[in-house]
Amino acid sequence: MRQSETTYSRAQTAVALNCTLLVNGLKKIVDHEFGAGASDRIDRVVQMYERVGRNAIFEDEGPGGRRYAPGYISGLEPALPFHDTGAHPWCAHLERHWKAIWQELQSCNEDESLWTPGAYQASNEAYEDWKIMGVFTADQWQDERRFAVTTRVLKQLEGKQADEMARPGIVLDPLVREGGN
């Protein structure tokens, strides 16, 4: 085996080991922050890091063109809008009420007491102005009176829980603003 092949093989082994250590650490953090067993819900992230550790690149050719993704997470489809009522029929209900929800959230925008620093604000200069307004966090409605419209509309969705609606990318859990926007 040539020197460059040996170096490459060692580098691959180190990457695989680092990915394994990263996954183990990530699982511990998730369980600590969200309770024992919460890390069982991050299988797709674990699979992504396992692929990274194997140097397996996800490649796909679709209607949106070619995708080449070293950090591919199964189920995240960039070409599918989260608000597509065909894929997510419950979005049609939100669409009917979007103006009232938007007005309610905008009316709270200037109340600084509602905003808390974002998760990355303290550790990353790029997010120093990142603020979060909790509407539904930690599986609880934060202020059902202040956010009466938003709460009512979301509770009307049959068979859906608020945390499920936040997954596709809707910024309701929590409402996020960057800077003064």
C-alpha cells in the first residue's frame, strides 16, 4: 500500500470514529435536555452521521435537478414546500386563517418582554440579534390568552398536534425573529 493510501485510510478511520463519538455525545445531550429516551427520535440524524463516517454521499436526480448531499437527512425534501396542501392537507386550514395569525403575532412584535435570546445567540456572532417568541414550546401553549387566535386555529386541526405542525418548517414553535424583523 502506498503512503497516500495509508494516510487516506487512517483519515477515513478517524472520520468514522469521530462521527461515532459525535453521535454518542449528541444522544447524551438530547436525552439530558429532553428526557430519557428522547434520543430514540433522532434516527435520521444518526443515519446521516453514519453515512458521513463511511464517506457515503447521497446523490439523486429529480425534477429539481441533481442533488449531491454529504449531510443528507432522509425525509427532508428541499423541493417540497412545507405549505403544500397536497402533501400537508392541514396547511389549508392555516392558510384560511393566516392573516389573523399574522396580525396577532405582529401585534406582539414590539413587546420586548416576550422575546428571549435564541439558542445560538451567546455562542455565535452571526446570531447575536436572534430572538425567539415562544407560542408553543416544550409541548405547552405559552400564553393562550395573548395568542388566542393562533392557539384556537391550531387546536382546531383534527388529529394533529402542534409539535407535528412545527416539523415541516413552520416557524410557530417558536416564532422566531432575527434583528428587528
